[in-house]
Amino acid sequence: MARRADAAAGTPATLALTRAGVDFRVHAYEHDPRAAAYGLEAAEKLGLDPERVFKTLLASVDGSLAVAIVPVAMQLDLKALAQALGGKRAEMADPAVAERKTGYVVGGISPIGQKTPLPTVLDESAIVCETVYVSGGRRGLDLELAPDDLVAITSAAYAPIARAR
């Protein structure tokens, strides 16, 4: 896969991938500010199977923030996330806290290049994908990369943390 990070896509995520020498592809689309589900919008606008497009969510596990990356058509299983991180209880993080800790805005939070590195878990469904898509650091920008590269750049672990809606 060709590495492509043009000036318009210069986000902390693309810069981190470029610095690390990770192969990735940038996919931009026209974001509709009325869209309720950012990840599903990305899948639709890019013509992708929603099982390959992943959303980045922040949760508090036993009082400490963590990142969960799950397919956009699925929901985060908070109990499974807590278990994957050796915790007892998880709850979704406040959006303002998520923005402050990651340096990104909600709907554009990338798991890559966050301001504060956090424990990260990628849903195990990504393993069967040749490439996955995650937010590139702003609404209307997704990055395509191999799931193992995503795990490496974020120091993530694979675990079954997604469940059907």
C-alpha cells in the first residue's frame, strides 16, 4: 500500500504514521455536519463495508481512560473492554474529556497520534481484514492501514470488545 500524506491530511495521526514508516492510505470525503453516526457516514461515503470501518471510543475503566476501537456497525461491550484491560467496570468517557486527552474532536478522534497515550484495545474482528479504516484525526478523513500496523503504532491489544447493536 502506498504511503500518502498530503498537506491537506497533515494531522497528528498521519504525521505519526509517516514518522513510524507505516504504510497507509488517506481517504477524504465531504462530511455532512448533520450526520448522526460519523463512522457509518464514512463507510457510506467511501463505499466500504462497515465491518472494515472502525470507530474510536474513549471509556473509563476503573477510573482510568482507555481507547476502544470497534467496527462502526457494532457497539462497544463495556464489560468486555474492562475485562480485556484487567478491570472490573467501564463506562463511556465524557466527550469533553475525550477531546482534551486525545487532542481531537468527537467524530474525528483517531486512535493514532493522540496527545496522551492511553491503553488501547482493537476488536478482534479486525484480524481477518487485510486493511481497516480509522479516523484520520478530523471529520471527513479516514486512514486505511493493516490491523497489525494499527496495533503496533497504538501499542494496542486484540480482544473481543464489540457486540451487535
